[in-house]
Amino acid sequence: MDLVFIVPFELVATRFHPPSKLYYALSTLALLRVFYSTRIHRWFSDFEENEKINFTMVRIAKMIWVCFLVCHYGGCVFYLMATFHANVKDTWFSLIDPNFVNQGLIKRYVTSIYYAVISFTTVGYGDLHPVSRDEQIQAMEPVLFPANSNVILENEAPMFLYFVLRGSVDLIFPDGIVTTVRPGQVFGEVCVFFNTPQVFTATTREWSQLLMLDRVKLLNILEGCASDTSQMISDYFEQLPPEQDNPSMDNVLLAFERKAITFGRIGLPVSLWFAVRRGYNQLFDELVEQFCDPNECDKSGQTAMHLAASSGDIDKVNRLLAIGANPNIRDLFGKTALHVAIEKDKFPMVQYLVETGVPMDDEAYVMAQRNGSEEMINYMELGLLPQFIYQVE
């Protein structure tokens, strides 16, 4: 076995590069040396029993060795996970250099160790953070709970988001409502997102395996994903069953909306389109002042410009244009801000967009004939007439 431990698998692996299968096989074999670390543990135990050696210094050395070992293998695992990924550019490598795998061995090793250290010791992920889904799952902590265990207590701080892998969990609300969460479902997310005390007690019905994701780590992951965060919150509001009567959850949502409407600060990275869709004017003002990306879109491809144009809000459109919004972006249905304004029969908005330089096209004229007023149709005809004359000439 000692002969296996001394074979320089990693040096042989450097002759190959991902996605070579030999590279992955040799790199995995190098992990066999983790079993050799058990001998070092025995050495430390012998040193601790030796009266001639300072016990405190031995314990300090042992602690340093364990920390180094954890960070070393953590860095190796994180590195291998990224190299195994189908697209390396969708991993944490992309935060450093898209061609990170071609860098020198020392640079790759030191950077991987650094990534492991900040992942294990700091709150959040700093300048390096999980990018791919596999890396994000690594940020979660799997925990096994016996039956009748309290996972969450009512009114406690929202520390974790929970995913049920096995078993089931009862969510007991103070008004007597009980909801059962089963494998594949999540709980605790509302209070985690909206940063309010938990409104229920979560108790396991049986032995249950849960994945725990720390709120601070979650927010760090979402920091550069404002559009995804906005979509999650927006979907939650839109998918609430109208027949559900849960005063506890209603109070959480009302408190969130009160903060967004009154103060414009919700503690979450969100997009401008979210503020426009929900009608949070104060939040919209805050995001405009922060020069957030005005061209981020929702799952249907609509930007804040589309939503503001469809509601006829000229002031918002004017402010979006001032920070670089593109009024000619098309959504998944091929519609621009001008098109949605015509569909909603917002004649003043159509006039404003055209006067700011948004081009009219035949498609817009057809929409006006189908959805617009006579005044809008006449305006569109006058706007298209010069283009028609130019084409004839």
C-alpha cells in the first residue's frame, strides 16, 4: 500500500488536460493518499503521550495540520468539481480566468486552497463563490433529524433554508394550520427571503434528512443574480392560491410590501423590472439611483421598459431611458416597448416613445389597427407616411 501512496499520480496527470479521461482517473487516484493521513494521526497521539514533548505545542501543531488537511482536500474537491463540469466557464473558474485550467500548477493550487479557506471560514463567499448548481449544492449542509424533532421554532431568526431529501416535516402555524412538507419540497424560504422571524414551528414526523442552506450564503450566491431573485419572489406572489387563508403568511408578505413601498429597501438584490411590475415606486427610485441594469428581463423577456410602457408611466420610461434602457429590445413574443404600449392602447406613451426616436414599423401599425383607438391609428398613419414616400422614391 505504501508503494501506491508514493506514486506521483498528479505529476503524471499534468501530461494530460481536461476533458481527457486519463486526467480525471489519475487525479482521482491521487486522493488515495487521504488514507495515509491516518498514520499522521497516530504519530500525534504518540507525541501527546510522550512526557518529553510539550503537550500544548503538540495540540497546536495537530490543529494546524488538521486545518491544512481540510483546506487541502477541500480545495482539491472544489477544483475537481469545476474541471468535471461540462462547461468550465460556468464554474467558479470563470470568476478568475476562463482559461484557469491552463494556468501553472502552483497558481491553480494556491487559488483552490484560497477558495476552500474562504468557503470554510468566512460568512458568505467573498470574491469567489459557487457558480454551477453542483457548487451551490456543496454550500448546503445535510443533516439527519430524528422523529418529533423541532427543526424551526416559531419567532426564531431566519437562519436557514431547508430542503427535504427524505422523510416529512409538519409546519405548525399559531392559528392551528398544519402543512406537511415532503421530499423534493422546501420550507422556511419565505422568512429567509424577507428576513422576518419564523411564523411556524417545523417538526419532523419521522427520521428526516434535510439540506440546510445558510441565509447569508444564499444572499451571497444571489448577489449577482438580481433577475433570478426577482423572478423567484414575483413567482411566489403570483402563485399564492387565492383560497388559502393563512394570516401568519399574509402578515409576512404585508410587512415585505410595506418596506418596499415605504422605504424602498428590502435587503435583497432585485431588478428594475420587479419594482415596476409590483408597483414599488420607492424601490424603483432606489434602484435607479444605484444604476442597476435597466435591460434585465423576466422569464418572458420583458424589461422594465416593457412594463412601464404597458402601464403608460411616462415618468418611469423617461428615467429608464436616462440610465441607458434600450426601448427596442424584444421580448419572447417579439414585442418592443412600443408594441406593448399600442396593445394596451396607451396613446400618450406611444407618442412619447416615437418622439424620443423609437422607430415605427408595419407591425406596430397592424397592432394599432387591431387594438388602438382611432386617434392612435391616425397618428401611426401620419408617422408611416414619410417612410412610405421615401421607399417609393
